[in-house]
Amino acid sequence: MSSDSARRARLADHELTSLDERLGLLLIVRIAFVVLVVMASLFASGTVGVDASQVGPVSAIFLVISGAAESYRRTNLPGRMLVHRVVLPFDAVYLAVVTAASGPHSPFLILFAVQLIAITLLASGRAGLRTALWDTFLFVLMPSAALTTRVASLLGVPGVQVPNGAQTTLAIAGFWAVAGCTAIFSSVSERELRRSKAEMAALAEMASSLEGVADEDEILGVLLQTLVTSFPFHRGVLWHFRDGRPVGLFVDAKVSTVLERQVAVTAASDRVAQASWEQRSPQLLRRLDPELDPVAAELLPGAINIVALPLQVEGQDSGVILLEHGGNPVSARLSRRTLVVLMQFAAHAGLTLRNARLMAERERLAAIDGLTGLANRREFDTVLAREVSRAERTHEPLSLVVFDVDHFKVINDTQGHLGGDQVLRSIAEVMRHAVREMDLVARYGGEEFALVLPRCDQHDAIRVVERITHSCRNRADLEGVTLSSGLATIPFNAHDGLSVVSAADEALYESKRNGRNRYSVSARRPDNQRAFGSPVG
């Protein structure tokens, strides 16, 4: 089952449960009818025109039927909702019997209005209208078939006056007025309640979709797609900043796919974005002015009835959401509550963005060396394993270079630990600028550095080593500082991460044994474990 189908099934189950609970309240209403009729016949028989002995038996029969129907409805047996529909007319029959016995001016007439209101609110508006139709039928049938006098005679009530046509018409008009007004008000309330539940369900689903998402564009795409598909919007764009430049994400309700659109103009020139950021509230526009709102007009050409929502992360302006409602101004009007809910969606996405950025910063800090700003040993191990796996798949060379600062203890003894730290920072800066963006420079140990060079053979790796040593020699703050290094390459010297590290270390030790200030290239082979060295220029 798809997620949409599962969501609709859960909502349907919830609504059925709610209806089942509401129908159970009808038994309380019926009991209240009986109690009121019996109490009135006991203590105000002169006013209502009947006494308890006359209405008691029919009230007891009505209670037994209602209780039995309710007991069956509470089971899981088939046809329980049919029993509910069949029993509903008995309410009107009971009320018609006690009303007929007490005359056309019976105070029990008010119970018909209470019955219609209760059924309309607890069951449905259609059930209320059907009940009004049944009440009309009874009020027409009772006098026309002389049922009023027969009922009164059966109950032992003599001399009951039969209602005339005007009284019957007035009563019927009252039924329909009560049923119609209650049905309309109930429909409005129910529609608003359903809309509110749907919006909250959409917010909860968006929150669930964003769990564990770390990519900012994916977070913003989920937000925009949820807003366009969960609210009556035709199109929507989310305009935000990526690496200092504005980027637009676009969603059409008919397609519901997030597309990226480049923004050609600057953000500062857009009036609607500035207003939403300054006021931190939704902005409603009939149309977009290409001169005042160039970005919005470029992303949503020809849009009418637009809502602009600010997107902020930790109080900083991060973007703006533009949603097109379309239609005429009256039909496109959004309630204040809907605007508040839209802001809640944007605020939740902003909080998710903040958490994603904090997580990314934490991961970045966990992967870098605090002194030099290079990758640390943990990040080196992770990247090396990944690049070794890539080299195995693509059959491309992978080179590893390990550097060691010569006589670093002497540097610390002569310049102090602060001076030694500055030497390490300067070397790190040289290495960072000497490699490609795809390469990794890491602080391998105390005074050791390592380069992971994907798609780089021995000859290219040697050029990188010579470039680094040449740059270090020409820096004033590294005067007298020399480096020894060892180089190994997959697949020429090794076939996995451990063996390439071991081969590079052996080459480094070879450089130290041969007098330092030089690089050595591993000559490790299955039948040859030697390494050869070359002095640095």
C-alpha cells in the first residue's frame, strides 16, 4: 500500500471511530426524551394533558427498542449501521404518539426540534433532513388518517383536539427550518474541522518526511511540495540562497515534482521578499510587478493572488516562499487561520534547516584537526577507504603520500611550542593550496601529514610532492624547515588501504634513512619489497 493510501485509510478509520462514538450519544438523547416526558406527565399532567399511566407503557417500549438497537450497534456483527438507520424513525414515532395524546398545543413539540438538532449534529446533515422528511410525513398522516384520535383513545386520553391545517403547516415549516439551519451550520463546522485535521495531518507528515534529512535542498523541496499539494495552490516556488546565490525551487500542483530554476536577478531588488522578511508575516498580492518584484515575476510568470511567506533560520533571512492561489479575489481569499498554519509549516522547515546545519557543522568539526584545519586521522581513514573502493571499481590509480617534518623536536625546542604550531599551520596552508579540490589533505599524526590523491599515478603524485616542497622552501615563515615523504600508489604498490599505507610508511622511513629532506617512491612488489629514494631538488 502506498503512503497516500495508508494515510487515507488511517483518516477513514479515525472518522469511522468518531462517528461510532457520536452515534452512541443518541441513546442518551432518547433516554432524556423519556425522562422528560415521564417527569412532565407525573408533575405537570394538567399542563401537558397526559399522565404517567398513559405515556409510561409506550415510553418503556421505546426504551427497550432503543436499548436493544444500541446494544446490537456496539457489536461487530454485520448490519449494525442498518439497525441504526431503521431505529431513527422510531424517535419521531414516539414523539408523535406522546404529542398527539397531549393535543396540538403540546409542549412536547419542542422535542421534535431537539431531535432534529441532535440527529443532524451527531449523525449527519443528510440524516437530519431525512428525519425532517419523516416528521413531515407523520404530521400530514396523523390528522388525515384520523390517527390522532385513535392514538389518544389507545392511550386512554379522551377529547383530544385534532390540529388544523395551519397548525400542521406551521409545525412542518418549523421542522424544516431547524433541520436546514442545523445542517448548514453543521456542514460548515465539519468542513472547517476536516480542513484543520487535514492541515495538521499534512504538517505531521511533513515532519515525518524531514526526519533524518540533512540536505538543505531536499528539506526545502519537501516543504514546498507539501504546501502546494496540501493547500489549494496552483503553483509554488521557494527562493533561497545557496552558496551566496539565489536559487528557485518550483512545484506545479498538477505535476507535484520539485524542479530547480536559476534566478538571474539579485535578491535585494525584490519588494515582496523584503516586506515578508521585515514584517515576518505573510504578504498577500493580487499580481506581481516585474519592476518591483523581478525575482518573483521571473519564477512565477503571470501569477495572480499570491501568498509570500518568509523563510528564516535562527532569525536570519534565508529565503521566501511564493504560492499562487489563482482565481478571483473572493474565491482566493485565505482565512487568517490558514495563514497562521502556513507560517507554522515554514517555521517547522526553518527549525529543520537549523538542525541540519548544526549537524553538518558538528560533523565538520568532528572531521577536522583543530590546529591546522585539515582533515583529522578519522576523516583520513574514512576517505581513504572510500577512495580505495572507488579505485577498485574504476581501475584508476590512487596515490598516497605521507609527509614528516624533519627534526620537529628541534623546532619546538628552539621556537617553543607556539612556534612549532605555527610551522604546522603554515605547512598545512601550503598543502591545501597545492592539491586539487578532489584530493584530501590530512594531519596524519603529530608532525605528519598525508595526501590522498584519487586518479593520480606515481608521476603526477611526484609533481605534487615537488610543488609542496618548493612552496615550503620559498615561504619566509618556513625558513630552514624541510620535509621527508613517502609515496605509494594503487595498484602498482598495493591493492588495499592497509597495504598502501604500509608501503607509503616504508618509503617515508627510507627517506629518513637516506638523510631526510627528500621523497621516496615505494618499490613494493609481490617479489620485491625494496624502496628507492630521491633527494628533494
